[in-house]
Amino acid sequence: QLEGGSYQLRMTTAGTKTVIFSAPVDLAKNADWLLTPVPGSVNPNDVKVLVARSDSGSPSTELSNTP
């Protein structure tokens, strides 16, 4: 559980501190998000993050990687 506010989402490979995905996110108070990482291409460590939100009218969105 997180309070509503602005956060920086970072994803690393297992067992490392190497960031392979980073994106700013704004969470509304009492937001329910399901984050799903999916391959961005056939290249290693290239990922996209899909967001399913129960707190908005849009069914899902994709977060953009901002390295």
C-alpha cells in the first residue's frame, strides 16, 4: 500500500541493482493498479509495463520508459 502522490517506478533485473525500466507515476488516493511487465522486443532487458487501473475510465495504459 502506498499513499497517493508522485512516485518513480524502477524495475531491475533479479539479483542486481541495474535499472532496466524507470517511469514517473502519479497515484490517486485509494488507487488500485495492476502492473504487468511484458517484453518490449527480443532484446534482453527491453520491457514495457502495462497498467490496469480500477480508478479510471481507461481499461489499460502503457508506461513509457524514461532512462
